[in-house]
Amino acid sequence: MYDPFKRDINYLRISVTDRCNLHCTYCIPEEGLRLLEHDDILSFEEIEEFTRHAVSQGIKKIRLTGGEPLVRKGIVALVEKISKIDGIEDLSMTTNGSLLDKFANPLKEAGLNRINISLDTVNAENYCNATRNGDIKNVFKGIDAARDVGLEPIKINCVLMGQPENEIQALKSFCLERNLPLRFIHQMNLKTGEFSKVKGGDGGNCAICNRIRLLPNGDVKPCLFSDLSFNVRKLGIENAFNLAIGKKPKAGTYNKSGTFSQIGG
């Protein structure tokens, strides 16, 4: 399905929750965030119904995000539901990796194809500070578990926040030794519209953007850096989907109504 600028929209990112077990400094302010009420979050049935419609209209690639998707109770069951939808060519997930040791095998058996892991440093102390008390050993276990069950390629996403060069080099060496594709993402600011192209990926390139996003509360967003959203509960699935495609902007500007924890980056 094509948007007004002749871009083939075939990629759907689904944020399944705004909750996370880590509190990274660039994602969650020190005072915390106001989380969605349980009743405001889409059920698995609603997510599946929307996904089926999206796939029937040309969506071929699905990525599950959060928050942290692995904190959503029953996430493996959702993966299984989505994996059985005819027409999906790629089903992946972005995770902080800290719970992946427990979930890698069930996710693979449920039909997940591959994993992206957010990891900004391999220095244990700096990781703990950046995530506000996260244990990097759990991420390392998660990477090993994902490899053991074949959730590959395992891509590493690093947000550049002014880390010293030696820390970046250490991360590069860690990924090179383990054959983990590494992508660098410049720190973004939704409200001021600061973003750039992902080094090692195609995110941030508005000219070829092929994605829309489904948020935990049912909002369908045509662009991360836009205040436009169309709610499936208020408008219906077909109408919300069509509006998101039909009103997708040529380029991102700013987003004063959302947070990364809700949208999933």
C-alpha cells in the first residue's frame, strides 16, 4: 500500500506496552512517567485483528517493541498468534535483552525470527548507571540464549550519548568478536524534532520510510516525529489504518504528544 509520496508502506512496528524493567536515562525522566491504565492498553485480540488487516493491505514486516515487550504478560502467546498470519515475511522484536535468557527459546518456538538488542556500552558500571541499576550480565546471557536457539541475526542498537571513544571501540570489538551487526543511533528528541539516519540501518531516512506504528493505547502513528495519530478503538481498524497511510507526512518534524517508552523508537 502506497502513501501520498509513493512510498510502499510494508512495515508495522507494534508497541505492546509502555512498561519497562529498566529506566534508561535517555528514555525515562528521573521523576518517572505516567503509565497507561490497564483498560487503555490494547488486548492481544485487538492487536492480532489490527495486524491481520494490516497484512491484508500489504504489510509484510512486523516488529514488536515497548517499553520492554518481554514484560508484557503472555507475550509469547502474542508472538505465536502473529506468526500464524499468512503474508508476514519477517517477525522480529526489539528488547533490552535483560529477560531474554528466559524467553529466547519460547519466542523462537512461537515463531519469532530474529532479535534486536539495545546495548549502549559493555562497561558494567556505566551500563548500571545509564539504565538506573541494570545488570549487564543479564544482557550477555540473553545474547547467548538468542544465539543458541537461532534468533538471528542478533542486531545491537547503540544510542550515542557522548560515550568516550574507548567505550565505543570496546562495544565495536564485542560485536565484531561475536558477529553481531552493530547500528549506531544518534540520541533523538521528539519534542524538538532532532533525529538523523541510523548508521548501519535505514531508520531516520524519511525519503524511504516504509513504516507505521501501533501504540499500546491503539493509536496508529504514521510517523515517529509527528503528532498525527488515529485510534483504532475510536475510528475502527480499517479507518485508522487508511488514515495513517493517507496522511503520512513527507518528513518528520516533531512530536509533542508522545514518549519513546510509548512509541518504541
